[in-house]
Amino acid sequence: LVFSACSGLFFYPDDKVYALPSDFGIKYESYKIASKDKTVLDAWHLKPKTESKGLIVLAHGNAQNMSAHFKGWTWIVDAGYELFIFDYRAYGKSDGETSIEGSIYDVSAVLDFVETKFNKAYFLCGQSLGGSLSLAAVSQEKRPHIKALVIDATFTSFAGITAEKLGH
């Protein structure tokens, strides 16, 4: 990937804690996950109050961090689904510096973790940047545990969005 110099066009991380799942009465577990290059990522597993109807893995958009993004998904936990959300490198409490290639590694590492830890089918949802990273990650290897891939408000290529942002 040749866009490392353009990382500032894609990534707007911060480490502010906007909210915790417990602020919404949701029980959760925190995890630390090592990416392919050993960068340590922060993740949360939010649990419904009732028996789980399924697991959703969320790759969030390009700004803030998971403590801001999970809030839009509390309704799905209230509806009985588990939510596994994580921060890419340099977001929230995750280590490292932003990069496209590294963030694709991050998504792959999280999917590996989820498949090993929970050993069940899940839905992968990617929003904005998370959609493009998810598409790139799942295209690299078979993921038989994924029941569905949902991409929301994403862009179709890193080259295309770079040209758009640079006004070309």
C-alpha cells in the first residue's frame, strides 16, 4: 500500500473516553489483542442481559475511538446481541501509529481472536473506514465464521478517496 504518506486523510484517532458500556447498564469485558506486527489493540465485548441471539463484530469509522462509536449500537445489545468492538492502532488505548496496512492487520487480528475465543458464527459490520478495512481484511483469507458482511457508508478504494480528498 503506497498511501502511508496520506494517513492523515484517513485516520482521526483520539484517546478521550467518551463513555463506557457500564454507563448504559451494559456488562462488558475488555481485551488486549496483538496485531500481526505485535501492536497491542484494545477491544470490548458487550453482552446482552438475555441469552445471546448472535455476535456482531464492529469495525468503526475513522474518527474518535470505540468509546464514542459503541453508543450508536447499544440498541442492538438491548435487543439481545453481543457486540465486539475494537480500536485500531493509535485509537483509544491501542498502541502504535496509524497506517492503512497496519489497520488491515488489526482487523485480521481481531477476527482471528474472535474466531478462536468464541468459536461461533458472527456478523461483521464495517462503518466508513471500517468498511474498507474489513473488505480488505476478509479478502485476504477465508473466514467461514462470518455469516454476513455489512458495509455502511464506506468508500470503494483508498486511491479514490485520496484523490477526492486531495481535490484531483
